[in-house]
Amino acid sequence: MFSQPMFFLLLLLGIGFLAKNQSLIIAVGFLVIVKLIGLDDKFFGTVQAKGINWGVTVITIAVLVPIATGEIGFKELIEALKSPYAWIALGAGMAVALIAKNGLTLLANDPHITAALVLGTVLAVALFKGVAVGPLIGAGIAYMAMKVFEIFQ
């Protein structure tokens, strides 16, 4: 029962409590419970394979709620596009999506890099009150940095 993965999870749970990070506490607590009740063999593989897509879907739903409620419509969109900040946001949204695409490539070709990405995410969340947006964008940024590094190597 007390294995290296469980020790690692409990360490992360402790970091979550020390940092008062509810997201980390819930995520790690959930994983510990799944492990303790013995569903980890079936469940973890599915979550690892499809979890990022599920998360992106949930985030997309949350972002689209103001459209569904009528809070944001075509009038608000047209008004927003009159602002230079809206064009910056539009470009940033496009850039992040393209960067994340390269993150998929990196994770598929070099899956061991996930460990470093997870550690970086956990440290940023726990120590600096960051938000765990997932390893996909981190992998995309890492991919870009690696390509720049290769150029100068």
C-alpha cells in the first residue's frame, strides 16, 4: 500500500495544504482515494489518455457560458473588436492554441518530459499561487524553448 507513488502523492498533498491550494488538495486527494479503493489500474489509464481533452472541454464550456446566457452576443463582440486590447487578446488566444499544438507533439514524442512539466506546474501552483492550466501549454512552451536552444547549440 505504501509505495513510492503513494509517498509522492502524500508529499504533494502536504504541499497543497501548506500552500493552501484547494485545486492541488482536491486533485491529489482524489487520486489517493482512487488508489486506496483499488480502481487505479482501470481509471488512471483512461484519465491519462483522455483527461487533457476532458479538461479542455470543461474549460471551453466555462468560457462559452456567457454566450449561452446572453451576457455576450454579437453586439458585445463587435464593440470589443474596436479595442486594441481585444485584438491583442485575439492574437494571444491564437498563439496559445498554436503553442499548445506543439505541446502535443512533444508529449507524444518525449513522454518523460511530462515529469518535469508536472513538477514545474505543482511548484508554481503551490509556491507562487499559480494556476494549473495543464501540461499541454507548458509542453508547447518547452517545445519552443527547445527549438530555440537547438538553434544555438
